Amino acid sequence: MRFGFLLPFLGLLCLSLPHSHAAEAPLHGLWVWKTADVLAKPGSGEALRDFATANGINEVYVSVSSRDRLTEGSPVVVLIGLLHRSHIRVEALLDGIDSDIAGQPREALLAKARAIVQFNDTQPPDGRFDGIHLDIEPHQRAENKGPGNLQFLAGLVGTFRGVRDIAAPAHLIVNADIPNKVLKGDAAQRQALLTSVDRLTLMLYELTSPEQPGSDEAKAAQLQRAAERYLAMTYDGLNDPHLAGMVIALRTADYEARIPEMLRSLDTNQTASPHYLGWAWHSYNDRLNKPSPGTPETTLGK
């Protein structure tokens, strides 16, 4: 049987595949907060791109706030094209400490998600965001502190689903940051969480610190044990084939100059897990906040 008649159809199908799904595993992410400040100086976008390529980063989470102009020629829009030309995905980073709460707090975040979709509708493929990255942290509020206190989780999942409902028709992936606390819920709670977004990014922070005694090898072994434990805990007893995969995030403050080595060790040791998608580095701003001798310190962190 000849299949030549299918070639035009297949070509159109390939062209229609969303750029956001083109990322190659393992994923290597990087947060950028206060994007307008980061990009204020000439050449800042190129410096960010060079940092990403030098460190094997293939996706960048770019914070977008009401003061970031998403218009032709604006720094964020230029950065999207610059990173895409280096085969680096770009996710619009949206944050909020109370966006899990139904009503105005949630609606404010959903409005931001709609604005990202509307922006993409006006751009050529190489000028669009590839996904929406959510950093919503209700666990930081006083009423949600304490072991086993997951009263916020249902609301958080509701917000995640709301964003995904907006993003999915526009072929945008939704990636959400989570603390390890939410993985200690029961099977039903974890199932709801893992089906609310496309990816989850576990903030595996504060396992150690540069001041803590111990060799680099011991700290790397501690990291691998924690990663394995949380990957197993997350998916324990769940068989749904459509569960979100997991990226594991580390922060500079915990490892300082050793963080690239620690991130690479995650790929070396965790790729056997079918749920492990890669790592993410928090954050590019930490690098900018380390002043040269005699230079006043900046404050570009979250």
C-alpha cells in the first residue's frame, strides 16, 4: 500500500505540534525573578542566554508582573526570541502567596494566565511563551504551617486546574512549584495534585547548608536519598498513566558553588525513575546578587 497521500497531512500535523512540547528530557530549568530589573542593562539578555547554555539549561522561567510590558521590542519579548534561537524553552513565571483562595485572589492569577495566552496569540511561533510556570506558596501563610496541615491543598489544586483549563487549549504546558509537604497527603490528595497540571517542580530545599559539616560526597548522597524518597512517596499506590512528571529543584543558598555538581548528580542517579523529568536551579538572581569586590550588593532575588 502506498502512503504518499498521507505526507501532506503529516507535514501539517508536525507544524501544528506546540513548541512547548518540544523540550528534550532531561529538563534543566532556571528561575529568573524581577525580570525587568535583570534585563535593565544592555547585554543582560545575552548574558542570561550565555549562562544558560554554559550550564546545560534548556528552559527558563521568566517572571512576568504587571509592570513587564509584553509589547514588540520590550526586553521580555526580545529575551523570548533570544532564548528560542538557542533552543531554550521559556515559561511565564506567575507567583502569588494567596492565589489558592477562591474568589478575587484566584481570579487575579487566572487573569494573568489569560493575558499570557492573549499575548501568544499576537506573536509568531518563536516569540511565544512555551508554558506557564506557577509559584503559589500557601504553605508559607501562618494558618497553613505545621506538620500534616494540608487544609490549603484542595484550593491550590483548584487554582492549578483553572490555569490548566486556560492554558491547554493554547497548547501551553503548566508547570507548578510544590513543597515536599504536599507529597505527604493521602493517595486521593496526591492523585488530585498530580492530575491538575502537566509537570510538578519539587522545591527540595534546606536539606543542608554550606556551613553544615560534611563532605561534598556525603551531601550528594543525602540529596540522592531524599530525591528517591520523595519520588517514591509521590507516586506510591497511584497507577493513573496521566500523572504529572516531576522536576527536582535545588537552590544556590544550600550548596553555593557546588550547586552545578549537585544538579548533575540528580541526572546521574535519578533518570531510572519513570517519573523523574530533570532538575531546576533557583535562581539566576543569586548569581547577580554576588557583587564583585568593591561593588555594592544588588537585590534582585524573589
